[in-house]
Amino acid sequence: MTSRSDSAMTRRFHRAFVVAAVTIVAVASGTARAADFGDDDFLRGTLAPFSSSSYQDWSGVNFGVTISRSTQSADFGSGTSDLIAYILRNTVIENEGQVSQWTTAGKSTTTSNGYGVFLGYNYEIEPRLYVGIDATYNRFSSALTSGYSDTLARSFLTSTSYNYNVYLDTSSSVSLRDYGTVRARLGYSFGQFLPYAVLGGAVGRVDVTRQATVGTSALYVGGGGLPNIGYSQQTQSDNRSAIAYGIVAGAGLDAMILPNVFLRAEYEFVQFTPVNGIKMNLQTGRVGVGMKF
């Protein structure tokens, strides 16, 4: 559930985004208008031409702001394996039953709005063909938090002639607060449009919470008359902040609306490396406004 403070933060950012976008357009429009008044042909207007025989120059530095919608998918199947292994260390249960390798949870998804900034540089290597690099910072209006909890019970016979009953109760959650990327870009200009693809690396700040409870009992089925083992349980937990690293890929389209102002629409996928056994990926759609010079 989104808190009032998160909703207020989102509204404040949306207002700030509108102000930033209007400021970029106003500054660029004023610059273009001033240049037009210094030209005899100022009545031509400030919009970039739509001629199919010409194309927009996208080379140079660019920066801007974005708003986004992101979906995080997390797989918690091995999220508590190390906790279970620690509880059952040096036991016949773990050595023969491999309890810590059991899949103890499933997958979960969550979505959130976000906002960000980007700074990049494009270089024209061939007519219409551009390569570039950019850096982005992206933050969520409310942290992307996924969680999963489950219970599991199994029985198996060990070499000690004990039939063990094992009960697992696990819970895990991962919360992505923000992330940044560094991406290589490749684009091809058509008129005032620049479709492009990106590939690079990502780093994010996450909070991870995990807990595992292991309960055991055993029935002796051998012929030696050894006693049964009553039920007992242990709990292990782990709460920490961590850095998640990942690979980012995506595609987008920039559209020049003034000689140095453009709109951006983009899709981005980030696959993070596992954090404490939790696998996580992120899909983001964003729109923005930028300025080049």
C-alpha cells in the first residue's frame, strides 16, 4: 500500500518534472527565437524540418529528465538456502537430504512509478549513424518491494535408520530503492527521429530481509531399539542492505521538437545478479524531455 508521504512525493516530482520540461523548452525556444531574429529568414519557424531528404544532427552533449513505470520480478526459490544450511550444518539431515537445496519459495512481482535524469554524448561515425554513451539515475516514488513466504514438509529415511520429518517455514523480501546505469548507445537518424538501442551495466541499492525456521522430528525404524527423536526447531534470520549489479539492455526513440529540444520514449530491461540467493529483474517504460548542445 502506498503511504500518504509516498503519494505526496510522487505529486511533488510530477510538478517538478513539468517545471523542468517547461524550462528546457522555454530556454531552447528562446535561444532558437533569438537566433531567428538574427536571420533574414526568421519567419521559417523554430521546429526542426520534416524533410525526408535531410536529417537532424544529434551529435553532442544531451541531458534531460524522465518519468517511468517499472515492474520488478523476483525469484525467492533459493533465497533462504544459506540460512537453512547453517541451521542444519554437520547433520545427517543436510548431508543426505540436501534440505538447504529444496525450493522453498516462488516468484513475486511489484510495480512502482519513478523518475530520473540522464546525461549523454552522441558522436556521428557515418551519415545518420550515431554511437554514444549515457549515464542515468532512476529513483522510485515508493521502493519496489517483492516478498514471498511459504511452508514445506517432507520425510525421508537416512542411513542411520531414522525416518526424519522436516518442516520448513521461510520468508524473504527484497526492496529496490534506486539504481543507476552506464550505457553504450547506437542509433540511426530518420529526419528528426533517432531510434536507438542501448547496452550497458547497472547498479542498484537494495534492502533484503530473510528468515528460515527448520523443525525436525524422527522415528527410528531399525532393529536396535533406539529412541525416537522429538520435535525441535531453530530459526535463523538476516536483514541487510546490499548493492546489486546487473546488465541493462533496451531500445528507444528520440524526437526533435525544437532545434535543441527532444522528447524521449524508452523501454529498458535490467537483469541483476542474485543478492543472497534472490534473483531479480526490472522492466521499465519511460518518457522524458531533453536538451542537446
